[in-house]
Amino acid sequence: MVFSVQSRHRLTYAGESGFGEVPASPSMKELRHSGCDLSLRRKTIESDEIRDDRHMGHFLPGEKSVSSDISFELSYGGFDDLLGAAFYNSWSGNILRTGTNEQSLTVERGFTDINQYQVFSGCVPDEMRITIQPGSLISGTFALKGKTMTLSETPLDGSPEVANDNAPMDSFQGFLREGGALLAVAAGLDIRLENGTEAAFTLGEDTASQFSAGRSRLSGELTAYFENSALINKFLGGTSSSLEVELSGEGGR
């Protein structure tokens, strides 16, 4: 018996021209990752029929959908496409702002040691999380939602574009500014972007016809050493401020 091992796992992706439309001859790109549970989920429908033997009348398959957390270690230039999709926008130079343009992706899981491939179509980032802690690599997660999955014994692209090999960023390089001033007492930062995507199902189909994005919600948690009451006073007074984070690593910042 031969079964797949984690060390031979590969993730690739390509943009779609329309939601859930797998490109005919895609130019796939490798996606660096530190963990992945991308899979197809399926609901069930239970009959309410009453029977005198107490048994369930019928138990039927229901709607299909894709969900996943793809974990990663942040590196320069390694996740520009996924970040753009998460922000519903395109990069303008080195600037990325929240927008309204959905970009769905086809993502392929390759179990290369047993020649098995799972193709997930209509994938959009529902959430993105970034974690910065002292003495650690900067890590994150893309939480994807998608339309459906198909199976294959051959990859969509036999020679995908190789991901860059820039070293992961760490917490020793860069800075954090709060209210325009350097914050030297920061002990950790967690950032979370939520898109509130909801699947829209129609009659006659067991997969979503589209995903509708909700409000863009950015939140986070800043941990700091207690130097004085400046941050606490802002919290108590509901005072608005700004937060600027610059991360540096091999290849740029």
C-alpha cells in the first residue's frame, strides 16, 4: 500500500475569467504554504417522514462547497496575488487598498507522490490573518471559500511557475508606528481582515452560483508593555488613531 505523505504536497493556483470557470490551459503558479486543509464539504438533507419502525425515511446529499485554511510564512513578493484577492482590489505600485473587484481563483492540491490532484474552483479569500510575535517568523492564514472540487490523475499545468525563494520575514526587521510615533513597547500584533462572503445557491444547482461579499472589516489586537497610560487613555476615550507596520525581509519591504 502506498499513501501520500505531507512532504510531497504541492499547491498551485491561477486566476479565473469568471466565477468557478477553470481555465482551459492555465499557467499555474506555485503557492508557498506551511499548512493546508483545503477540502470539499457537503451538507445533508434529512427527511421528516414519520415511520412506525422509528427509522429515518431518507438521508440525501445536499449543497456542496469548498472551505480551507491555508497557512503561510510571509515572504516578500510571495503572496501578492492572494493579498489582492483578499482585498478585492489590484495593486497600484506598492499600495493595496480595499476594493470591490472580486477575483476568484482555481486552486489545485497536488499529491505528487501518488499522482492525485484535487482541483478547487471558484475560490475567494473570506478572511486573512497576519500574526507578528517577538522572536518569530511572521505567519498568516488565508481562509478560502469555493464552489466545488474535481479529481484528476494529471495536473492542470505540468510545469507551474516556481514560487520565489525569498526567506520568510521575521519580527526583528521593520517597525510599528501608532499615531505617527514609533511604538517601541509593542509585544505582539494580530491583524484580521474579514470579507463576510456568503454563498448564493439557486434552484437546480448543488453548488453556489456566486459568492456575495459583505462589508470589509479590519480588526486586530495589539499587545504592549505598560510604559504609561497613553494607549489606555485612547482606548477609554474612544480616540481614533493610525497604525503603520513596515515589514522587511529578503527581497524588499
